[in-house]
Amino acid sequence: MNKLVFLILAFLVTPSFSGCLEPEDKRTVIEEPGLFDFDRDIPKTTWYHYAGGINALDSNAVDQANITVNLTGNNAPYWSQGSYYGIGMTTFEPTMGITSNDNLYMSSYGNGPEGSTAIVQCPGLIGMEDLSDYSCMNVYDPLTPVPNSNDPYVYVDKWTDRIMKFDMHALAGMTVEWSDDDGNSWSPPTFATSYSVQDHQTIGSSLYPAFGHPTTWVFCVNGNWAAPLCSTSFDGGLTWSPEVPGAPIDCNSGGLSAHIEGATDGNFYRGNVGCNGSGYSIYRSTDGGFTWTEHPLPTEESGTADTWNFEEAQVAIDDENNVHAMWMGLDNMPYYAYSRDQGNSWSDAMMLAPPIGLEGTGFPVVTAGSEGRVAFGYVGDTGNQTWNGYMTILTDAFSDNPLFTTVQINQPEDPIDSSDAYPIGCGYERCGGLGDFLDMAVDQYGRPWFSLANNDAGEIGIFATIAEGPSLRGDLIELNPMPLGGNLTL
């Protein structure tokens, strides 16, 4: 009887044990998707990384770098891809701007009427759903065009949409024209110089109070002084003050300045070599460009570039007046630091190039949107003088370990420059349509735009951006996708 009971119990229990003893390879293991497991593959021209070129997808590299990962909130990754779109004309030192009517503008050396500087308008790019939606044309066509200049420059006021066209003439003077109707009409030229020779100008506006216009304008030039010289207009460009030093009076920084940027709090900022001739500094004016203070950047470890980029300390101001600076180090890599107190103190420097073994980079430029959202533009050499365009994006610059997303804006088989015309290296010297500097801006929807040239295609001007990725303004959401462009748009 006891034996029978035992057999019955054994029969009842055995099936449950057999399930536990099944071979492990018959089980179904469900893995939780990772933060970088998007609904599609990451493009071969997109990289997610931390400062110092640490691959965010390589957990071993992240652990070895002692990085505490926190990819939540604004620091979360977004699927991103870069591309570019041709303007159909050549360019040189391509400055750019964007109006609230969603028109993009780029300067085009010598392609205007009678050989003047063209102001190329590209409607339809913003919000484009098909490549046929956009076109580009010159909109500078006054009765008497100003002769072409050695340094063309266009700037769009972020607060009033005024398009400002600056032309230098054989280093001897500068004229200013503007349009308040997206280039349909232009003011007569006014003179914006006094005693100094003019070279390598930069122009910006801010909400510093002005008596004759909603914004105050300041330009700075490389002139007859040991630092840049600057001039101010309080009436929208009609008249200009005498030029004054754009740095402390005893500053010996040299006259070459990166782009000037204005802020909603009325401040102006620009960057170049430190007053003692070493390092980089951001210079700040709180009185409309008449006096300036120096704010050294944390370049102790990065050093400073010993190439054509030696003066390039670029600066951008986000919507909450935080200051974002970019420069090239002695290793020809791009570096970044931010300030949340108008440049009085800075974060540690962060090397922002992707983990792909770039041999060097050049032509830095930076722009910003909402608080802590920043985009950087530059060119980089992948070897054998093959230069590509890159855009690196931050959506949470103030995170303890911010995630950088970098896109290459051209395909590998379509470099920006692969010629042997620049023996030092395209990114290290004046290089075809890139000239001396490039430019960037963020549109009202949060898409960053980067103006440069495709030298291999005959120095055609191009607007580069993220065809897909995160918005840098307003709610942090995915931008509406754009069709990819590339060399078929040249």
C-alpha cells in the first residue's frame, strides 16, 4: 500500500520537475531594448559619444572612462542623420541667416548683378517634404549694386528679421545695406568705417537698448590696433560710432576675431586669442560694444591651434543667455566649454569629436537654441586629406556627462574636399569656398543649419543640417523628417 501511494505521488510531481530540468537552450529569453535600440539601424555616418571621444555604445569604454550614465530627460538619445543641400552657386566665407518667414540666406561672392555679392535666398528648405520643394536664387538686385568686396558678409537680425549685407572694399572701407522684406528691396548703402583699414569683419545684434531701432548692432574688424576694433549703430545701420578697441585697452590679442554674438540681455560676446597673446578668451561688452572685458577659456589642457584656426574661439548664446564656446586645441581637435554666469566662470573643457579616429579638424563654428541645446559645425580629415563636414549636437549641455550626437553631413564617397591643392590640409588653411570661416544658426523649429562649401563640386555653397534628429528649440521632440540631399542637389 505504501509503495502504491509513493508511485502515485511520484507520477503527479514528475511533470512539474521535468519543466525545471528542461535544457536551458529551449527557453525563450526576452531582452529589454537598450537606449540606442531605435526602430531602425543607426546610420554609418552617425555616432553617439561622450566628451573625449568615448563611444556611448561601448559599455567597456564607458566603464573604463568612469562615466556615470544618465541618459534620461533632455540627455536621452535621438535617432539622427545628417545631410546637405546645394544653393546652386559658388560661395566664399559663407555667412548665413534665417528669417521668421522660413527663408535661409547665404552670401555668394561675385554672383550678384554686375559681379556684386549675391544674397542667396533658399525658400522651401525649412519644412521640406520633397527635394523639389526648395529652390535658391539671388535676391540682391538694387538699382545700383555695390561692387563686389574681398570680404562678403550677410547677417539676419534674430529679433527683427533685418537682413544686413556688409561689403569691404580693398581693405579701405565698408558699406552696409539692409532689407526688411526678405530681400525684395534694399536700402541705399551707408558707410560704416572711420579711420581704420578693414579686414575679417564680424557683425551681430542684441537687445541692448537703442534709440532708433529695436536692436543695437555692433561690428568688429581686424584693423589698425593690437586687438579688434568695433563700431556700434543704434539706428539699424544708418550711422555708426567711431571704432573703439573691442578688448581692454592694453590687450595684445591680435585683430582677428571669430563671429560676434548678441544676447537677449543686451550683452555682446566675441572670441579670439587672450590678451597676453596665449590661450583663448571670450570678450564681453555690456554697454553696446564701447567697452569690453576679457574672460579666459579653460585651454590649459587642450592648448590652442597652431594653424589657420589659431584665432578661432567661437561663441554662441542660448535663449537663456548661457554662453557656449568652441575652439581648436593644439591637437587640432574641437573643444567646448560653457558658462552660466556671462563668462565669469567656465565648465571644464570637453573634446567633442566623434570616436572615429579623425586626424584633425578645422573651421569651428557654434550655435545654440533653447537652454543647454547646442550645435557645433566643423570639418574633419579621415585620412589622406579627405575632409568631411560634421555637426555635433548637445541637447543637455549641463548634464554631468552630456551625450554628444555627431553626424557627418556628407556621404563617405562625397567628401567636402579631397584635393591636393592644400598641402598643409584644408582644415588648417584658407581652403577654397570655405575661405576663413563658416557660419551656423538654428531655425524657429529647432533645426540647426550649417553653411559651408563643397570644394570638390566646384566650391558650391551648401546648407547642412540634420535631416532627422532632436529639436533644439521648445519642447524636446523629434524634428519632422526631411528628405536626404547630398550631391544630387549640387
